[in-house]
Amino acid sequence: MDIEPTEPATPAGGIGDGPVLDGSVSRENDAGVVVEVATFDRGVLHGPLRQYDEQGHLLHEVEYRGGVLHGLVFSYDASGLVTAETLYAGGVRNGLSTIFNRGRPVMCAEYKAGVLDGDLYTYSDVGEVAAITPFVAGLKHGVATVFRPDGSTLRTTTFADDLPHGPTDDFDEKGRLTRRTLYQAGMKHGPTTEFDAGGKVTSEVQYRADKLVER
């Protein structure tokens, strides 16, 4: 799934051409259906803008300030359910962004100055948290966690600069560590160790730069 939500289309050329526009201006298709309503302040987009499909169903609700997106942006499906809700500031995503499927959240992320920065949550079909992935300045950085449908932790992976770097740990349904794999800059490097239910080591192999080291 694409991490970034779909942005509304740029207002069509039919709005804003000719004389300087001020106030609310609408555009219709050939069938006379309103497909866009925009707000201008002395020729500059400023205020709410709504975009519709060819049948008149609402697609996007956005806010402009001084010609750029600023405020909450909503996208809708043909049945009127919200598919995305994103906060903008100064023309870029800045704040919480949530993507929905049939009214349920499937992904929620934090943006700063247009890039992912904070925890990204993905959700299961029943609305439970399926994974949490930390981002810093657009890159995975920190400990990411994947959950089972029952909420127990399946795996944790440590990232640095968008690559696995450090331990990746696998757990059983009772939270017991079953395997630990060490990574360095995205490659297996160091021991990969498996454990039994009592925490005893059952096997261990060594990797160097993603290659198995023969003993």
C-alpha cells in the first residue's frame, strides 16, 4: 500500500482564467453537473475548495490559504465514505494523515514538513493495530513491531536510516523469544540464534555481510 495519501487534483483551468476572481466560483461539466467549487481572494485560491466526479459525488474537500493547501484535506469514495484525511500546512503534509477503507482506518502516519516523521500505524481488517513503524525524516529509524491478530507481538526489527540494523527478534504467542537475527546496514551480520520455550539456545549460525560463515 502506498504510504502517501492521494492528493486532490489541481483546480482545472476553467477556474481562475480571465478576470481576477473573488469569492466562490463553480465549474460544470458538459452535462451541467457541478464538478468543482473554489474560493478566491483577489485571484488567489483562499478558502474551501470542493471537487466532484462527473456524476456530482464529492471527491475532495480541501482548504487553501494564499494559493497553497493549508488545513485538513478529505477524500471520499463514491458512497460518501472518507478514504483519506490529511493535515497540510504551507502546501505540504504536516501533521496526522489517515487512510480508510470502507470507513475503517488502515493506516495512520505523522508528517513533518512533507515527509514521514513519527510512528506509522497499520491496521487489520477488524481495526486492530497490525504494525507500528517509526520514521525519522522520511526513513525508518527505531524499533518496528509487527503484531498477531490477537495483539501479541510477532516480530520486532531495529532500523537505522531505513535499513535493518541491530536485532530482529521473533516471538511465540506467549511472548517468548524464539529467534534473534543480527543485522548491520541491512545485511545479516553476526549470530542468528534460535531458542526453545525455556529460553535455551537450540541452534546458532554466524553471518558476515549476509553470507553464512562456515565453521
